[in-house]
Amino acid sequence: MIIPRPTRILGLAVAVTLALTATGLLLSGSTPTGDPGTALPASAGRTALVPRDLTGQADAFFAQFAQHTTVVVESHLPRRSRVPLRSALSYVDRFTASRFVYGSCPADPAAAYCIRVYQGGLANPAWAALTDWQGTSARIVFATRYYERRGFPYRYRYVGAVHELGHAMGIWAHNPSAASAMYYYLPRAGSTFDAGDVAVLSRH
Ligand SMILES: [Zn+2]
């Protein structure tokens, strides 16, 4: 039986996806799409996949929410996405001065810092998730192609969520240590924050 052409194309797509998984999934390249009045350092763009230190390059940006003690997490995740968001949040919460609350983001952006969480498609197929900023709120998008795949390991899901929440809570730079959850490749990443990560988180 002749395999119809579309099936072969699909097979190739699956093979490419599996190869990416085997070599490591990139975690977030964070994209500052925030309001123009919030100047992020030019060096902090999404392509900066080189080791950098964690001394807050984005302090000026994050200073605007450091005053908030409440962080509202507004989830738009479909049930099928299976992101272990609560487990990741309870871990991140241990290191911040903030208090996480689930609910709807307040209309007044001054009332609380807001993290909106979605699932969707990402521009780079190697990215498992992405964090960016829209105005004064953060947005995390978990890639549908991985988070809806049954075989995508729980550990990857969990570390991916911890990693993006780390970005959303002020860790702008990736950690050059593969032992940190803030490393840029998922399979090699540790599942915890190291001392450098915690030093940034503790300021928020
Ligand atoms: Zn990242």
C-alpha cells in the first residue's frame, strides 16, 4: 500500500519533534513586549542564550512590582494541558516575599502584580514555554506541542513551570549551571533553584 504523501510529511514532523526532545528543549527566551515606557536592557533579548550572571539586569523593570505583596495568578490553561502549575507555584512561593493568589487579575494594575498563564503555539518549535511581559503583567505560555503530548514527562512539565515562574518573579537571566531550574535546556536542568536564583527571588 502506498503511503499517502501527507502521512509521510506528518511522520517527518514527528521525527523532528522527537529529535529536538532528545537534544534538549529550550526554555523560554523571554521576550520583553512590555509597555514602551519600561526599558529593558537591550542585552536581555530572547536570543541571548549565553551564560550571564544573575545580578538583576532588569531591576528597573521589576521595581515596579516589588512593592506588591500579592501576586495574582490568572490561569487560562485548558484541562488537557496538564501543567503542574500548583506544584510549581508552591515551590516558587517558598523563596519569595510575595503571596500567590489564584483568581482574576485586578483591573487596576497598581493593585497587584499579575501573572497570566496560557497554553498555545510558540514561534520557535524548540521552546517548551515562554515568558514575556505585557505592560505591568507577566504572561507565561506553555507550548501546546509538548504539554498536550502524553509522553511528555512530568519532570519536564514541572521544571518548565518552575522555570517560567522564576522568570515571571524576577529572574531575568538564565543560570549557566545545569543544576538550576533556570538553566535554558529542559532535560539537563535541575528541578530546583540554586543560591543565585534564590537571591533574586527573595527581592520580590
Ligand atoms: Zn527561560
